[in-house]
Amino acid sequence: MFSCLLAAPIAALAESGALGESTELRSVVVTATRTAEDSRDLPVSIDRIDAQTIRNGQLQVNLSESLMTVPGVSAQSRQNYAQDLQLSVRGFGARSSFGVRGVRLYSDGIPGTMPDGQGQFSQFDLGSADHIEVLRGPFSALYGNSSGGVIAIFTENAQPGFSLGGTAEYGTFNTQRYALKTTGDSSLVNYVVDAAHFQTDGYRVHSDAERNLFNAKASGALSDTSKLTVVGNAVQTPFVQDPLGLTRAQLSADPTQAGVNAIAYNTRKSLEQEQVGAVYENKWNAADELFASVYTGHRATTQFQAIPRATQLAAALYPGGVIDLNRAYWGVDLHVTDQRTFSGMPLLLVAGVSYDDLAEARKGYFNFIGSNLGLQGALRRDEANHVYDLDQYLQAQWDVATRWRIVAGVRNSVVDVTSHGHLAVLDAADSEVRYSAVNPVAGVTFRATEAVNLYASYGKGFETPTLNDLAYRSVDGSLPGLNLGLKAAHSDNYETGIKAGNAHLRANLAAFYIRTVDELAVLQNSGGRTVNQNIGETTRRGLEFEADAEWAGGFSGRFAYTYIRAVVAQPYFTCVAAPCNPLINPSGPPPANYLPVAAGNYLPAVARNFAYLGLTWSYSPLGFSTTLEAQGRGKIYADDRNTDGAAGYWVANWRAGFEQESRHWRFSEFARLDNLANRAYVGSVIVNETNSRFFEPAPGRTAYVMFNAALRN
């Protein structure tokens, strides 16, 4: 209904050219169908964020800086670098207490999502990014184990010649970032190498952070028809402090304070990751092309939690208060594209197979030695876990007529999880579970006019529990081993929309409906440990609208709005006090510490409304640009029963800067102010935290300055 009401005025404005003389918007070229296409011609919701948006006046530290402009995507900074952003797409991933789930991540074609569906973007290097693509809706199923969407970052290609540049940034909370980048392009190789160091004292007590990042890409022609690209990156975060969540009383008293026991146990996390990959392309002939990629990497994480000493000693099987993970992973993807004509119209076929493998060594230790807290103590858990996925996929794109395009595909996925415990007393026996699904997708685009396209699509989604979802059967350790009783979630995803635009205005409107069964929900979240359960059915109904405009006089603007009603469709029970173990008989009467979650309750951490508005003015003779932007989010609930939540908010940000360029030098100087009105608000919540320590407050007004200089020959 919303699509019909808004389609006519959007189309009329797009066709009228009412904006007058101005600079022109560039067409948006994306690779959602594994070949470069104009996004307007595809039956998908997809956005492309360019390098200027990623870097100019931005800290280039958090992905949320760029994703705030994309409808359907919620990327909330926790102000806690020991935890990842609270990232969700159309409500998928919002419940995650660690990493990213429900959304597939890629960096230069190399997965940032493991075969279990757990994603990390700490290796995403914004300083060398050319663009980011964000795919939402049914067609994300073609990339495998995800329900919400796909986020892919692409490293820039070097311009001809050689360049060497440096960046220095400084701001509130002693925030500093320094980067050095070199690029080069010769007849043999095109390369980009970027290294960055970031540090901050943090907004809250006990939130110091440090991150070192390295990213490199080199590509070259092997022959007239073949090309090889090699990418490598590494990230290191030496023991980043974790301030934990706050209760409502603590939030009201002092939002900058650390949570209970954060200082006593010195809660913190360290991370080291190294990854390398290669992509080979060979154009066999005018119609057929081969793409092959291979990657391997290692990720080590150690996290010190705030679980009290007495709690750990009270349970004979308690897995400890220190989590130590070592993960070795690798994978391959091979696909072939074929372009030909069928019945006189263009036909594109893509067929491929992928395999991803993850070996995890999971250990747990006491977080104390004797009466000394915050130290790695006795070994309490020692598991070897293994996950692999084996997928086959087929896609077809056919322009059946001049004004009609059909895109369809299917992906067969198998995900296998095995676990072996090394401690006979403390760990569970060997176990295995296998998930599988065949997910079809299809969509159609109708080119109504030169300026207006209509589309509709449908697809099935598939989302398995991650190893972190499976990690605990009980918080108190009374049930050791992985929670292999969890099932995969399956969804039906419907979308329809309109895409309209001319040289000066581009607007997209999409309406969607998603029904999910066996969705994962948090049963208990306490002390940094989460026990999950499957719930019967949820639904998501929503609307996304975005518009970009270029006006005369150097003015441009962007508006993005999302409405989503994500609710429980079938009632279930959730645990509100320990012990919280998965219900053996979900249909029978629950224990007294389980309370019902009613149908119609809103899914936690999913706002019904969020919006972005940005207005930019550029004055080319001085190399000057300035942007004023506003960002708003509706109320989000913190628990399944909707008993508490974080109020909605509006914040305004401003940035401005100059750029100078000569034959061999390029300089830029930017300044930015965030939260201009110094509003107090909660940026994110910890879903279903059993002690009601839900809240992660956002800072007030902050200021930053950024300088860059680059030499070119």
C-alpha cells in the first residue's frame, strides 16, 4: 500500500527534471549478481557507499560511520571496543551479543563470515576502501547462511604512478588515529598498502582501546585474458577494556561509570587476526569467464569476564570466567559466468560451488588465582570444534523483453558442526549436528519508463546457530558442551519496490514482509555468557525509502528512512532468573523462573523507525565542503518481554573541510562535531541481560580534527 501511495509522486518528480541545472548523479554500479550491473535494473534493495562518503570528515574507525546513511541497516556503536557494533539488517542480527550474525560479510571477495554464520568486520579497512555495497532482502540467500543481507567492502585500485600519504586525527577522549598508505600502478602490478593505528581513552570509565590494522592488495595480468589479485590483512587489539552494561539506576546516576565488577575483574578482550586470499579471473572467450578464490586465516581471541569468583566455585562444572578462542579457517569458491542470447535477448548464467572450513580450539579458565581477581587461573573447559559448509549455487538473469528482466537462483547449503571435549569430567561427550537447506530466490524488474523501474522478489532464507550461539547449554555450567539442540532458522522473504531517477534525483522505495520460524532468541544473558533457544515464529513488515539529490550552487542531499514492525507471532517462555536451562518439554508447564513472552511483543534491539538526513554544500574554487546531518532512532526494547528499553533520540552532526591539490601534492583538513546539542541517550542495549544491565550509553558532544597529506608522481 505504501509503495502505491508514494510511487506516483516519486516517478513524477524523477521524470520532470524539476531540480534544474546542477551537477549530475553517477549511476550506481554494483556486483550483487556477481557481475557489474546498474542497481536500478536489479530486483533487489542495494546501496553503494563511495570512498568520499567513507573518508571525508570521517574517523574511518567504525563501519557505523558509513552505514548510518543506508535504510534498513542499524549499526549502533556500543562505545565499547571490546565488543563489535550492534549491527542488524531488517532486524536480523540485533540480538547478537558477540560479532555479527544474520548478515554475510565480504572483503574484496573474501568472506568475513565463517561457515557457522559468525561474522567479524574488525579487519575492514576504511582508509583504503573504494566502496561498500549493502544488499538487503531475498537475494542475500544466494550468498549462503544469512537471512538479513550482505555487506561487502572493496579496496581501491591505485591510480597511475606512485603515491605515499599519511593521516593524523585527534579528538575527544584522547582519541587518536594515524595511518600511512602507499599505492602504485605500473605495467606489471597495481598495489595498495595501508597501515593504521587507533587509540582512545573511551567515553566511559574502563573503556581504553587500541587497534592496529594492516591491509594490502596487489593485482596484475597473467595473460591477455587472465588476472590475479592477492589480498592480505591483519588486525591486532591488545587487551581492550570492557566497561560492561549498566542498570537503569546506574545509567541515571552516572552514564560514564563502568558496570558491576568491570574494574575488580579487569574485564578486557584481546584479538589477533591474520588473513590472506587470492582471486583468479580468466576470460575464456567472449561469453565465458572463470572466477576462483581461495583464502586462509587465523584468529585468536581472549576475553576476561566479570563473573564473580564465588559463582564459579559454587558450580562443579562451571566453565570459568576467561574465554580463549583459537580459530584456523580456510575456504574456496569457484564459479563460472556465461553470457549469451536466448530468444534474441541477453541471458546471464552463473554456476558455482564453495567450501568453507573452521577449526576452533575453545578453552575456559577461572578469572582468578586464589584471591587475586582478573587473572587467568585453572583450566575449566577444553574443546575442539569443527564447522564446514559445502554449497552449490546457480543464478540466471534474462531480459525476456526490452522492458522486462527476470533474475532467479537457487543455493543448496550444508553446514556440519562437530565437537570433541578434552576434559573428561568437565566437557561433554563428542557430538555432531548437521543443518541443510535448499533456498530458491526469484525477482522481476519492469522498466515502466525511462526514469522508473518497478520490481518484486521472493526468496527463502537460512540461518544456522553460530558456534557462539551454541557455546553454552547453561550459564552456570550444569550442562557442559555445545547447545546442539538448537535448530536453524528458516524464513520466507517478500519484497516489492520502485526505483526512479534522473540526472539530478534518485529515489528508491521498498516494502518487505519476512516470516521466520525457529528464530534464535536469547534465553539468558549473564556475565558475558549467552544461552539461546529457538522460538516459534516472528514476522517483520517494513518500508524503506531513500533519496539522493544534486542541486545547483554546489548543494546536495541524502535522506533515508526505515519503518519496521518486527514482532513475535507465536508466544513462548523466557528465563528471568537463574538457573536458565533450555526447556526439556517446551509444550509443558514451565518452571517458576520462566515467564511468557506474548504474541505481538516487539523484538528487542529493533527500532520501529530510524532515519538519516544529510545536506552538503561544496564550493570548488576553495576546495571546501561542509555537511550538516541528523540521525534519529525510535525506542528499542532491551528484553523479550518488553519490560524496559532505551528511548528514541535525534542527534545532529556537522563536519567541514578543505582540500588542496597540486601537480604532486594533495592535502585535506577536516573538522567534525558529533551530537551538537549534547543530548544524553543510549546508543545500544545488551539483549535479555539477566541482571537488567541492559544499557550502553552514547557520549555527549565530541570534536575531532583530521589531516591528510599525499605525494604523487
